[in-house]
Amino acid sequence: MFIADAHCDTLYAIAIEGTRPESCVVTPERMAAGGVGLQTFALFCGKHGPAGTPYADALAMLNVAGQAGVPILTGDLPDAPPQAPTGVFSCEGGEMVEGSLERFHEFQRKLRLRMIALTWNFENEIGHPAAEGPKGGLKPFGFELLKAMDAEGVLADTSHLNEAGFWDVCERAALPPIASHSDCRWLCDVPRNLRKEQVKALVERGGFIGVNFYSCFLREDGRATLDDAVRHIDELCALGAEHVVGFGSDFDGIESWPEGLGHPGQFGNLLDALRRRGYTEAQLEGIAGLNLWNLLKRAEAARRA
Ligand SMILES: [Zn+2]
């Protein structure tokens, strides 16, 4: 079964934290063992907000991208989902473009970003983070960037964005909005998770929700098990998200995870749990990878049109 993951911080771990590639959670060996065909590798540039050096950090991560050990696609996606471990680029923290559309296009030419998380946990040139409360929508540059992203087939990732910004994206983005690594807020009340109305909006737009494996986003007491991950997927599907839900593991960016869900070789444990719960093979194929893959293909087609 083709497995895709919408978010990991492996390039940050290698380039900025100095983790040796073989000591990362996401490795080519584990991807192959788990059947992961597509891993989204984030350029995580938001750690210090615009006060840091997001552009330089992005270049540092790009420099080590080869050390991830899998080919990262910077052109059109193949017709069929890749069988062997492959990567694509995303951005986490839109301050990476430092308020410049030119920089966005420069990255786009080099990397073919598939999605941009507009903020991390700090206010930037684009908008405001969930970490700082629900108020304050996208800024003028945010709307400009959104338009450029739409034209380039880059999905707006609302994970980390606050609620006012989320609704601005839903209203203004031509491409379906996504939340690459967020869970259900009504099951675990943290600002990084989605409210039911937000989930319904993403379902309506045909977007994507990547379930985050961080224990503290799955359960408020942080003692999450595989069953909690199943529960979040159940609740999303109960709101109609069957064709919208998938994985956003956040590997190499989280400190705790359910036992049996700690690295790319273990996606199968979650799929087995869902299978036992009664999900059909067709549903599992969507959740495992095709929901994300199909959206990426649609975004690419929109770019060409
Ligand atoms: Zn994140």
C-alpha cells in the first residue's frame, strides 16, 4: 500500500540541530521498510520568527537535502505514486521568503514547494499564529503570497496559523487549503488542533488533514496510544473527511508519540488498527497516501492550467 506523509522536520534536525542523518527518525531504510513512497520534507524556518534568519536557514536545509538519502522531486510528479522512497519539499514558516514575492519565486524555481505553512508559532509578514490567539487575519503580503502560491500550485498549509487567518485562507485561496500536521481540538484542546467547523471547511474544499502523531496533540495528558490516533481519524471521518484525512507524522519534530508509531517503519501498525476497526481497503488506501497524492496531483494540474 502506498504511504505518504505530509510533514517531517528531518532537514531541520540535520542542518540546524546537527543530528547525523542515520540518527534521524526518518531514514531511507525505515521509509522503505514501512512502504513510505512519499515523504514531505519541510524547510522549517519559523523557529525564531522573522527575528531569526529564516532565509539563510532554508538555504542551510537545502544544502543538506541530499543527506536525507532519498530523491526529492523538484519537477512534475510521476503519473503514479512512487513505489520507492521519494520526497517533496514544503516550507514551515512563511517568513522564509522574508516578505518578498521574488524570494518565493526563487524557491519555487529551485525546489517546487508543494505546500507552505504560512506561519509557525510567531507573527510574521503573512499573518498570526494559533499560538498567539484566534484574532488577526492575513496581512496584505499574506494575500499577495496566497495569490502567487495559487498560480504556482502551492497549497496553503494552515497548521500553526490562527483561526482568523484560517478563515481568510478558506475564503481567498483558489487551491484547497490544508492542515498538514494537526489533530482534533475537541478531543485534545490545544491551539494547534482544528475545531469541527475548520474540519468541515477543509472537507468542503476538498483539502487535506494530516494527523499529527505528537502525543500531546492526541491527548491532553500526553499519554497517547495507537488507539488515540485511531480515535482522531474516526472523528475526522465522522465529519466526512474520509477523502481528506491522511498522515502528518511530524517525525523529527516531536518529542513523544504513541508506542508503535515512532518512525516511518511503523505506519503499518496504525493501518492495521484501522483495519481492525472496520475500515475498508479502499478507505485505508486513501488515508495511507492517496488522499494526499491526489491533492498534490490536482495542485500540479492547476499550476499548468
Ligand atoms: Zn509544526
